[in-house]
Amino acid sequence: MIITEYGRKLGEKEWEQCIDMLLSSRHVVLTTHMNSDGDGLGSEVALAAVLRSLGKDVSIVNPTEVPSNYTFLKEIADIGVFDDTSEEAIGEIALADLVVLLDANLRERMGAIWNHVGFARELGGLKVLCIDHHLDPEDFADLMICETYASSTGELIYDLVTAIGARLGREMITPGVAEGLYVALMTDTGSFRFPKTTPYVYRIAGDLVEKGADPNEIYDRVYNSLRPEALRLLGAALSEIRLVEDGAVSWLFISQEMLKTTGSKLFDTDLIIKYLLSVGSVRIAVLMVELPDGRTKVSFRSRGDIYVNEIAKRYGGGGHKNAAGCLLQYAPDKAVRVVMDDVRLFLNGRDISTS
Ligand SMILES: [Mn+2]
């Protein structure tokens, strides 16, 4: 179990071990975290297309369904995305000699898929590789590339694919690969605005556009493809946003009832969090969503040097400095009380690790 955290752009040498693992495998399964996003999905289809062009058998098996605004990615690499309840998906994992987790660094982020992966790994013959950019990796894979400097997992996959191309002496970035990676970069940088949008990220984006990614079309497909139900949810949610702590904290609770009334789905809530941070005075934004099983999904966002992943960590979650999340076992009332108490203490510079 090796965790690499170089903290800077990886050179060809540093990708070597990762490339060896990929090149020596025959049947690869790619997966990403629950409630997949553009970074995880875009990285998956890009890496899948590259590995396929090298003659590998590649499947994508995800723990939760693909949000409707990303289903166009399925066509890019001509690869099906299964959910973990299908026999076919479980069969794919049983056949695999390498499972690659993208855009997550904790086992539990794979949901039920880890049960199958962990089991197959214990039987022997299955290796696990993790490529990610979140803080606080858990040591569970054979090799973990965990680089928090990266704007996105897509940025790391770009470097990996470039290193593969250098080793094999051929161009690996087809228009499909470029499109997947562009989706990953665009979504995780908030359309090239977030703090980790370095000059290098713009250079990669330029290269991807040169190699066939269409920024206008991709933006339209990802952001202007809302279902009417999502718009109804947005309307209902905006009017419920609360500002507390003199406007330094914004929060919102979305109940199952609100999802039902508006006809929206869990993944429709993803578009709401940015509005919580759209008020200039807000330092910490908290979005809580009641899940069908009664648990509460919490997403944190922050401005500047506020490490909201520290709050998420208390509840077994994690993420980035300015974007993190966790799952609470508590029912809504208690979840709101507990989380908002923590946020208040945290904002005021108190140590919450012992509270
Ligand atoms: Mn990401």
C-alpha cells in the first residue's frame, strides 16, 4: 500500500508505477464516488477510452446512477455505466484484475461496490489503484496517487495519459478523451474560477480544446440541461436559504418532502449549493439534504482559509479545504442542530475535535 502525495505536478518517473499497473492489467474496472459528478465521470470515460485503445477490457461500474446532464458522456467512450445492483456489474468486478477508484480516497465512497472489490481482492489477483485530489486519504489500495494541489482528478488523468503517450510514443488524447477531461476540469473548477485554477489548468484546457473538446457545447450540455423539476426545486430551495452569524454562514435544509413536491431527484440538489455561497458576506455555506433512509447528507463550502473538511471529518467525511461533505446518521432535526452548532464554533476559531 503506497500513498504518493508529492504536492506538485508529477513527472513521468512518478507516474511509472501507476502506468505499469495499468499496462500489465487485462480487465480493468473503473469506478468513482457515490453521487458521481463531472470530474469522476469525465475522468472515467477519458481513462476508459485510453485503456481501450491499448487493447484492455474496460468497464465502468458506479455506485449510483449518472445524473441526467452527464449521460452524454456514456456515448463518448461507448461504455455502459452500470449500477452495483446489476448482476452484470458484479460479474465485471469478479473478472477484473485491476479496479481504479477515481475522484475519491475513502472505501466507503464506493458504496456497496467496495464489498465486491474487497472480497475479490482478498481472494487474490485483484489490485486496486486510486487516483484522487481530496485531503486525508485512507490507506486501502495497492497504489494511491493523492495530489491535493490538483484542481480535479481530470487534471491528474491528463498528466497520466500524457505520460502513457510519452512512454508509448503515441498521441493518446482523441476527441473523446479530450471531451471527458474537459468536462472533469470545467466542473471541478466551477468553469475555471475556483482557487486551484492555475495557469497550468488553462493550458491543459487549451490543449483539450485543440484536441477536439468543444467548450460551448460541453457547457451547454452540462449546465443548460436542467429538467423542469430541478428548476422547481431551485425555486423552492432559494426561498428557504437562511443567513446567520451576521451573514457569515448560510444554510439550507432540503427535506424528502421538498424533493417529492417538486418531483426532483437527489442529484438535482447539486445545483443549489453555489447559491448558498453567492452572498458576499458568507464564509461558510451548509447544504443538508434528507435521504430516503432518514440519514442526512451534508455539503460544506467556504471562502478563503476555512478548512471545512475539518468539520466533515468529524462525521467520517472529508473533501477539500473549500468543499467537503459527510453523511450523518441523525434524523433531520438533530442533524441541523448538531451541524450548525459545530459550524458556529468552527467559524469562531474553536477546536471542535473534542466538543
Ligand atoms: Mn474532483
